[in-house]
Amino acid sequence: MGDLTQPKVALTFDDGPGRHTARLLEVLATQDVRATFFLVGREVAAHPDLARAQAEAGHAVGNHSFTHPDLTTLGATDLADEVDRTSEAIAAATGIQPTLARPPYGATDPTVAGVLAERGLVEVLWDVDTGDWKGQDAATTARNALSAAHDGAVILMHDTLETTVDAVPAIVDGLRERGFTFVTVPDLSGT
Ligand code: NI
């Protein structure tokens, strides 16, 4: 969709909110970038102020389960609990009922997809993995993001990692130089 002269990417940050999230929010505000956060419910319950700050800053917030299990390994009751408790925690913290979900590890199957769909949650994976979770340095994360970015890309990162927050300014600057704009996942997909 959209304007061919202005390629778009969605920066996504999983597993928080955590102890590096506030600094990331400052970086994103300074650079006037809107991103998408896939939140772990128990972390939202521990840091509702950070989830609220994300939503108030115009970032999209989605469901990333309550305790970050592989959802495909769970029975029906546990699976529903992981999803529902997280949406409830996000709604309690932000006032927003989430409409996006990313299964931990990207692990999904028809059962998981069905549980999400029943709840009006659009399943969102990614198409660029920066590899930030592999213990690499910030320069490597930035290089990976910049080399793989393309129009419409959904870029996977984690705001639980200090090196990731360190990498964001270079990613934003590098993509802006190439004409990219930064949108949330709903704005990218039109959902
Ligand atoms: Ni995760």
C-alpha cells in the first residue's frame, strides 16, 4: 500500500517493559519515531507505568503472552490464560484493549492462531530479525537492521537489551537517510 516514494518500516520491541524501556522511550521521542511493543503480561503487571507511557506516546502495544512460553506446547486452558491475562494487564495499564499479538519465539500453529483470532488479535511475526537476542553488540544489531530493511519490513528487536537501545539511534538515522518513515504495525498493515 501507499506511497512508493516513501518506504515504511515498523520497528518492534518484544519482552518488556523492563529496565531499559524508559531510555528507549526517550530515544524514540527525541527521534520522533512511533514503534510497536509486544508486551509480556507479567512485566506489564510489574511496570504498568511504562506500558502506559508507551501508549501515551503513540506507540502500538500488543500481547506477547503472560510468562513467555512456547504457546504451541500448552493445553487449551493455559493457552487461553496466557493470552487473556496479558490483554487484561495491558488494558488495565493503558486503557487500550490490544488488537495485536506476537507469540513468543514466533511459535504458532492453527490452535494458537485460532485462540488469537477468537479474541480479535491479529498475529504479527516479523520479516527482519536483527539477532539482537544473540548477545551481539549494538553495532551488529544496527548493521543487521540496516542491511535487511525494506519497504514494509517488520523489524524484530527487544527493549529488554541495553545493546538494542544503544543501536536504535543509528538504525533510525540510517533508515531516514534512505528515505524510510517509521510507522506502527497497525499503520503498516492498515489493520
Ligand atoms: Ni519474546
